[in-house]
Amino acid sequence: MEFSFDDFKNGMTGFVPPKAFVPYVGIDPRKYQEYKEEDTPKSLAEALEEIEKRVDHKYHRKLIPLAQFSISYAADVFPAFDLFYSEMIADDWLSMVGWQKFQRDHLVHQPLTAYTVYKMLRGWNGKEPFKIGKKTLLQHCVDAVLFNEESYYLREYLVKWNTQKIHGKQPYDFFLLKQKGLLVNQEDKILTVNDEKRFAHPLYRLWELLFTETAYVAAMFHDIGYPWQYVQRLSKSLPHTKNAVALHYDGKDITTENFRHRLLYVVLNGYQSKGPGQPIPWDHVVEKGIDEGFRKTHGLPGAFTFLLLNDVLRDFPQEKNHTWFLRQFVIEWAAVAICMHDLMKVYRGEKKDGQERNGDVCPGRPSLQVSFAKDPLSAVLCLADFMQDFERHSAIFDKSGKKPTLSFERKCHEVSLEMDYDVAKIVFYHENASAKKEKQHFIRKEKDDFFSPSTGYLDFSACGIAKFDISAEVRKA
């Protein structure tokens, strides 16, 4: 399976992003107008004009359609995005021309990550989705959610949210907890993970839609924490306009009753609800992890930005129809993936927190590992984010001529993902040997942190991937 900008562009004709559960929250128009007038953001045209003045024409032609697609999509699924996209565009510009570790071109990266997620799950432009063994990746994901014991926290969360009436006049019980994840409907026709008929069952189809749509939402907004993180770093020395939500939270704030009912807290609590058997000092461990997440990552600020920007505009209390909580669940679940895609530093902890095991440093917070068995949504987003290196541009300054010039060049033009028995092979294809060498250095540095079988942040063993083989090659586009 290959991923490239040309493939993305060819498949966009007639493509409609998944929106089966939109709107996710009811928006109070008075609140929305109030925040918009207070912040007075630039229009999309004005914000993009500033970028046009600073980038070359070739790169600008690629960026504009992607930016317009992102804003158009956000208008339906995340209206609050309109309140701060100008800050994101400004951050994109500053990061593209600054001395950053990566060129964080989010207006390109986020929709291409969403394309990567969608192609793996559903296929693209007439091609089949990614398969592991006899099942598609999406089938592995739904099986993990519905039947795996390690994902019990997710089923428990839904049951507490009264999921018995999500299917109109044909109510279903999603889970029979006493039988550990068996799926039943009102006629008591039981489906199990070994029953191949489950793939055609209405509930299974519903979960395929729900998983695909939530994964797409998470991918489209997974890096929204960067502008907040950037503003916070500068807030002590530079004035900035008031934002709709200021993220001045710490671990104690977030572990109060205001947030303990959210799915994100359950995940940060080690993928488990707070129960009577939880040790007394454990709250302190969770608080410390949250503090580290705000200081060291953009994933956790992004997740809370996503939750809070939806919450501040919500029309609440609202009429509770038979689907309101399932729509809201998309927001809760997407926030988890947004958080976990960049929480590896918290998972790793300080080196002194870990111990050597087979040459690897054991993680400081092993309960936060992104395991496919317990969190397939975050696992899929992490993998797509790792692979989305194609069509990412870097600023090139040339002072050799009479007048200094600035251009933007891509280093990687295609990425492939293939299965060889139980080994997933990822290959990054670059334009020249210099770009390949740079990527190989990154692979050596990050491979063990992400994919080490014993202590890696991502564990895909539950879906049949024993290891990842990652390489970089030179191949002209």
C-alpha cells in the first residue's frame, strides 16, 4: 500500500469525509458569536494572503486547496476551529522558516494524515484497505473495541452512558458485561469474536462507521495543541490577543470532579476508571503525568483544547434524543487519540525512573503504552502520524545569487506499508541521498522508542504485527 500526495489528490474527486454522526455537539449560536466578536480572528483569505507573501508559488498552490478543505470540513464537525485557525496558520509560517526540529506544516500534514488513516481503514480511489492476515485493519480495530478484555474500560464507559437506545426504535444492548464483551441484540442473538457472521451484523457495521469517523476527526485535528503551546511559551515576553480558552490547568485541576467523568481522564488514569482498589498515592502519579504532558507535549494541550473548545460553545442542557451521547462520544474518543499520539515522553519518563531490561530503558509510566489491544484508535493515529512524512516541505535559503531567495522543497514523496507474514514494512522514498541519510538518522533514533517489542510506545502485537521493519530509500518521483 502506497501513500503520496498525488494519490491523495487523485482520490479527492468525489470524496466525502465521514460525517454519519455530525453534529457531535449542539452549538449555542449566541456563545459562538460572542467568542468570535471578542477574538475577531482574521478571515481565511486574509490569513492565507500573509502566507502567500512568504512562500514560493509552487508550494502555495499545494497549500491553499488543503487549507480550504480543512476549514470547510471543520465548519461542519468542529465550528470552534474557526476561532483560532489564524493562529495555526501563523504558527505554520513561523515553524516552516524557523530552526525547528521538524517543519510543522499542519495545514498540509493534518489532512494528509487523515487521508493516511482513511486509506488504511477503508481503502482509497478504488483500492482495497490495509489487511493484516485475513482481516482488514478496520476489522481488527472493531474486534479490539468490542471483544478484547483490555478495552473493557471503553465498554464500561459506554455502558455508564446509557447506550441501550442508540438505534432508534430497535434498542440494542451493546455489551453483556457478565460474558466479557459478548455483543447481543434484543432478540438475544449472540455474536462472538469467532463468528464470521459478525462482519455483516448491523451493530458491527455501526461500529465500523463510528471508528472510521472518529479516527478521521482525530487525524484532522491531532496537532491543534501546537499553537497553544507556542503561545504559552511566548506569553511571558510577548503580548497576545485573548483566546476563547486559556489552558492554565495543572494536574490537580484536571483530576478534580470536573474532569474525572471524561474518557480522557480514564485513559490518563492508566486506561481504567477510578475504583475502590486504587492505591492512595496513585492520584499523585496521574497528576504528575498530566503536568508533564502539558510541559513536554502538544498532544495533551491539544486534547484539552479540543474538548474545551467544544464545551464552551455547547448548547447545554439540551434535549437528549436517542443519539446525543453517541455523537458526543466521538469528541471524547477523538480527544484520547489526540492526546496519546504525542504522550511518549510521559510514557518514557525520566531515565532515572526506568530500569535496564535487555538493554532497553523500561518506561516510567508503562500503563500509558499505546497498545492496539486496549486503544486501537490511538494506535492507528500514531502509526499514520509516523508515516506521514511525504509532501512535508522545508524552507531552503539560498544566498549564492545576487539576491537571497527562499524556496520550499519536499524531501519525501512517497511512503509504503506492506505486510510480510507478521512483519510490517514501512519504506520512506526520498528524492536524493542526502534526504535519505537524514531520514535514516531519524529512524535509528526513534525506532526503538516507538516500535521496540519489549518497551516501545506502540504495541501492535494484538492485531498480528510482531515487529516493524522501517527503512529509507532513494527513488525519484
